[in-house]
Amino acid sequence: MTRVTMRHPELEQEIEVPEVSVPHYQASGWQVADAPAEPKKTARGRRQTGDEG
């Protein structure tokens, strides 16, 4: 079951609710929070070869 993060404009706390319950919470003033940004993948450093100094 997919869960959705929601935020209320008058509260600092975020909650996670089942996606099917979103309309119920929206009727009470809760809003769907932006999806958290996924961590960026960084390239690993190159391995040095014997030719590099």
C-alpha cells in the first residue's frame, strides 16, 4: 500500500497516511507534502593507472 506524506499549515509535524485516505485528510486541512528529494548519486573517483602522476 502506498503511503503519502502530508503536512498541516498550522502544525510543524508531518504525517504519513495511506494514499486512499488522502481525501479524508485534505477535507481537514492537510496538504500533500512535496516528495523528498532523492539523494544525488555521485560518481566514484577514477582509479589511477600507472601512466598518471
